[in-house]
Amino acid sequence: MSRIALITGATSGIGHATAKAFADLDYRLILCGRRQDRLDEVADQLGTQTAVTTLTFDVRNWTEVNDAISTLPDDWKAIDILINNAGNAHGMSPIQEGDPADWDQMIDANVQGLLYVSKAVIPGMVERQRGHIVNLSSVAGKQTYANGAVYCASKAAVEALSTGMRLDLTQHGIKVTNIAPGAVETEFSVVRFKGDRERAAKVYEGYAPLTADDIADTIVYAVTAPANVTIADMTILAAAQAAATTIHRK
């Protein structure tokens, strides 16, 4: 039977691209998100290629996460791959001017959300003694930059959790991969700048940024590695990007 992959944040950006890439591999897909209408659109699109089911929940709410995942039918429970993709960035300001509501959004989604979904999925992987978890971090989790302290901290937490998961779970036959993208042109900057598309567009001016498909390709590479290989950590930068905020623009 085809492998089963659960993907959070599956309706747009990297999550959507990963779902498409996995459909090409004939993986069965559990697509998760907050918006049922968007999930239905993606399910209709990919359902012609592979079996798809959807779960609607907010990763920041443990009860929603646990209740939704527990409703999976028996033939969908044996999740082989978990893609912890859901997350966000809100605001970009010096720490003393930061909005606590923005901080809550980032910490709740990027850290607690990853934990909640993992908590709901990992026990089954341990019971089956197999599985693969892919956590989406960021170059911001490796290099803190000005005006992004809380976002960087939330992604540094993802880095630490990836390492901790690997330490705890390798003995149970579970691989853990940390993916740290650099500048990827998705809805990310639009969300960060709270709908200001003009400001968001400037982030990607003067160079060729990464695409969601580029990151999906790296995820496929990690999860299709031979059984004796674990891709522990990958940082992917745009060709014009030397570091988190060092980008050579034309």
C-alpha cells in the first residue's frame, strides 16, 4: 500500500507544493489546514492522482488537533511521514516595539503547533517502529537578524526540537529531518507585513528567490533517501543569498 503523508499548512506555499510532489509519488495524503474551502480545492486538484483526505484544525489548539487526528479512519491512521509545515511570521520591528499579539501568533503556531501535531502523530509511529518527521525551520533559526528576534527565536526552537526528536526517536526507527529554507517567495511576506503586498514584493526584488517547489524537492529528497540514510539537516538558500539577510540584488 502507498505511504501515507500528513502535511500541515497544506493549502498554500511549501505545504501545497509538497502535497503536489507527494501526489506525483503516489503517496496517500492527509491535508491539514484551517480553511475547509481551500482544503477542498487542493483535494479536488490532487484527488485525480492519489487518495486524499482532509482535516480542518488550527495547529495552535491542542483540542482541535487531537480531536481531528483521532477521527482518521483505521486505514488512514498508519501515518508514515509527518510534514510540520504550518507556521507564520508576524511583524518586523525592534524588540522594544514588538506587538505581544504578534509574538503569540508566532510562538503558538511555530512552536506549540509543531508540538501539538507531533504529539498526536508520534505515538503511532513509535508503536509501528517506523516513520519520518520533517520539520520546517528557517535560516532565521540559524542566524538571528535585527527586527526579527521573536520569529528567529521561534525557528531556533524548531531547530532544537528537531535535534531533540532525533535523540528520542531514532531508537524507534523514526527519522527526523530539519529543513531550513532561505528566501522563498510565497505568501510568507504578505502575512508578515499584514497584507501590504507592495512591501512584501520588495523582499524579492533584484534577484531570483527560491520557490515553494524548490523546497518541496528537498523534502522529497529527504523522505526518499535509502533506509540506512537520515538527512538530518538541510539549509537551502537562493543563489544570490549568502546569509539570512545578505542578498546580492541587481
